[in-house]
Amino acid sequence: MKIKFFTAFIISLVSLVGSLNAAIYYAAPNGNDANTKTQAQNITTPWKTVNASSNKLAAGDTLYVRGGSYHEVIEVWNSGTASSPILIIAYPGEFPIIDGEGTLPTGNWSNLVSLTGNYIYFSGFEVKNTKLGSSTLTLHTGGVFLNG
């Protein structure tokens, strides 16, 4: 009985420590990707691009993306865990747009948004004007790749 209680206590402690290491970061069109992690935890000194920001995240972290247009390809390779997912979400009340402007991505069989890690929540975005090779993709054919 004592061993089961101790094991449950240790598991709870490890979960708590893991969540204590989680952080909240911000990205905005007027940000700077050279900002440190500490700076990007302040809404007034966010990172600039979703791609660069998202790949600095660890399990349990949250990236709030401010409203505006982001003309970039997003590839998220890192992973969260079942109990500590990575959250990449729109800042409450704002509407970020990932806009390929009909020119991105540039490679054949590439995607405008690619989530290849595990336990990633990507929510609140409009993804538009993506292009694959020489044909513009429509809503029913893709532009977003999910794996993991």
C-alpha cells in the first residue's frame, strides 16, 4: 500500500514539475525573431514568425499568435506529450491568417502548414492562398499537412 501511494505521489510530482516548466509565448507581425524566450513571454516583445516561434517550443508550452497576416511556410517538427501538448493558438479575440499569397509554398508537394510532431494543437487560424507547384490549391485539396 505504501509503495502504491509513493508511486502515485512521484508520478503526480513529475507531472507538476513538467507543467511548471511550461511557458506562454507570443508571436505578432510586428515582433522580432531575435528576441529571447524570456522576451517573447511578454506580449509587448513577441517573436515575429509563427514558424521560428513554434520550433522554439517544448512540451507544455503555449504560443499565442496575434492577429494579422503571416506570409510564411510553417513547419513544426517538435512534439508535446499526451499530458503536456504544445499549443499554437490564436490570441483570444484575434484572427491570425497564414497567407501564401498564391506564391507559397515554393516546392512541389510542399505544404503551407506542416505539423509533423506529436501532440500539437494548432487552432484559430485561417490558412489561405496556398499554392502547390503551378496549381493553386483549393479548400478541398489541402495546403495543410498533419502527421503524428
